Amino acid sequence: MRYLPLTQPDREAMLAVIGAADIDALFIDVPQSARLTAPIAALPLHAPEQTVERALGAMAAKNMTAGTVPFFVGGGAYKHHVPASVDHIIQRGEFLTAYTPYQPEIAQGTLQVLFEFQTQVARLLGMDVANASMYDGSTAMTEAVFMARRVTRRAKALVSAGVHPHYVNVLKTLTQFTDDVVEVGEPALQSGKPGDDIDALMAGIDAETSCVVVQNPNVFGHVADLAPLAQACHAAGALLVVVVTEVVSLGAMMSPGEMGADIVVGEGQSIGNGLNFGGPYLGLFATRDKYVRQMPGRLCGETVDADGKRGFVLTLSTREQHIRREKATSNICTNSGLCALAFSVHMTLLGEKGLRHLASLNHAHAVQLAERLGRIPGVELVTTTFFNEFTLKLPVEARPVVRKLADRGVLGGISLGRLYPGVAALDRGMLVAVTETATDADFDAFEDALDEVLA
């Protein structure tokens, strides 16, 4: 039975409010050529289930999937191996629930998982306290900018040219109706450290700056020392916000907290969560103790009950479901509960030693491939200090090269022309990501295919 929540009088009332005479008037901005006025040709109105399954299976088989070919695509979402034990554990009845699991304090198991998750994230990012996760990395970054404004009572955010452009787009979208002023640097492929504009950011900090937002490794793969930038921010009363899109990198790199960051946000998909090309993903958010009451989202704390027994509660939850809207710190703090559970389970299975080993594998594989691809005539390795992702400058525009690589059965990376449409200076850049899942045979296939395409 179809569920029709609106009656005809409901629709007429809504149309009257917005001043549309009828449904056609509502869609008047849609070109007539794009409107559907009859069933789609050659598509039956109904078919047996087995027929539908076969037809859809045939359509899906036309896709080239990440698990079936040499795969070197990153750009904020990474293909890592997730042990089968993670999926098995998160589907146990103790964890999997049909309803929001964190509200009743009797859900002690889930609350304890969130407590463990927060502890893991805080230690990984080098911060004092982390919340119980957010929607994804990009919205977490926007929340960090909002939080910096609340803390400093200033409204200007300086955003590095090395921050992922999709994150920047989310920030611009969500600040277009606020008082926040967002200034974003111009990306450049300078050899050795593409996208690194730390000197310019330090020069741009003034008395109106609420925060400086940088990504490390940045979107071009470059790894930077952020300590001087942190000192410059603090000297001017501004906060340093660090974005981490590849959280596995922290198994090998100094944490943002150790470099002086005030707020660290990121995408946690790399640990415990599959590469799903659009989510669900996992936003990470951590800060210093002194700013905890301005932190968005939820914070699970440890306590004791009336009998002195250890227990867990939601300690802070300054969101509009729990307090008055005007007092809420966030409107986009959706908690990715199941993704956070998967993250925590995978982190527990890895342990510190396992995470460091995983990170070392990623870096070693990336170095190996970068050296091989950099030897191809006409190819320049632009990023010389990187973790598992680097940028190549090709002798020709990268976008058709990526397509020709795909035609040869290799998903070889992301053209910067796709990430930065209209920026001609980046057209020849190609972003390549390497994880522990890549094999020597994959490297051979990529090198041979790129050599052939550029010949």
C-alpha cells in the first residue's frame, strides 16, 4: 500500500501559501523538454521480480568497481581493507538497533562504545576531548568554523588553498546566510609542496580572524609542519583548525594536537568503514578542554550510579533536540552511530601497533609507486613530502588521461581539472592515492598503462 502523507486539500493549501496556482505552476522553472509527460519508452510499467533483478544486475555490471581493477583513487575517501570481523561484530544484537541508540541512558553498551570511540579519536588527533562523531568531515569542518566564531567572537575564517575544494564548497554553502566571512586561498602546483600557503596564511591573520583552516596532508598530498602557523594564530588570538581527510596518516605522522591545533576535524571513513562513494561517512571532531562547552554534537561521559557502580551518560548535548534552538551549538551534528561503532571496533582490533604498521604499509606503497611513475618521460612528481597520496604533473591535460587509463582497466586517480573546474593552471595535475590494498601487479598495470597513454 502506498503511503500518501498529503491530501489534495493539503497540497492546495501549500500551493496557495507560495502563490502557485497548481502543480504545473510550481514546476514552471523546469524546461518543458525535461518534463516527463508519459511513461519512459521501452521501460515496462511492471515486471517479475527475477526479471527486474537480472536487468538491474546487467546494468550494474557495466560499472568498473574499485575491487575489480587496479585502484588509485583517493581525494578524501580511501579504499582500505576492513576485516570481516568488523562487520560481524557491529551486527550483533548488542549493538545493532532499529532506533537512535544513545538517548536512553539504559543503553549502557552503546554509550560505552561512544565513550571508547571518543577516547580513541582524542588520542589519535592529539586533543583533550572528542565528541561522539558527526555527519561527515566536510560538515564537521564547517562546525569548527562556527565554533571558532563563538569562542573568539570574530567572524573571519582564513581557509588554506590546500583544503579539499568540496569541503570548501560545503563551508561556503552553509555560511552564505550567516555573518561568517570566508577567505579561501588560490591553489597552485608549486614543486615540492603544492597547495602549501602557510606563509601567506600567517601574513593574512589580523584582529578580525577567528580561525585559520588547513588540511594535513593537504588535498594535493603535501604534509606540512603546522607548529609555526599555530604560534602565529595564538599570537593574534585566533584558533587553528586542522582538517584530516585520511585518518590512517596519523599512524605515521605527528598529530595536529601536538603541532598546536585548537580544533581538529576529519573524515573517519578510512578506519572500519567501506568506500561507498557517497557515504555514509564519519565526521570526527576534537578540541581542547577549555573549549568543550562550545563543541557541537554530543559528549558521552563516565560516572557512577547511586550504588557506586560505573556507568555512562550523555554529559553534554548542546543540540536543538535537547535545548532551545537559539542556545544550540549546532544544527548539523548528526551522529554517525553505526559508522562510529565500526571505527571503534576496527581501531580496537588494530591497536596502536597495528595502526602504525598499517600506516607504514600505506606510505611504503605510495613511495614505491611515486618513484616508478615519476620515471615516466614527461611526468613530474610534484608532491615530494607525502603520506599515501601525491600529485603528478603530466605533459598533457590529466582529465582525458584518467579516462584513457580507465579504458585500459586502471582507475588511476583524480584529475585536478575535475576538482578545480575552470582553473587552467591545474589541468595537468593528477592526484594518485595508494593504500595497503594495492599490489605489485597493480603497480605494473598502472605504470604500463600510463606509459602507453602518454607515449
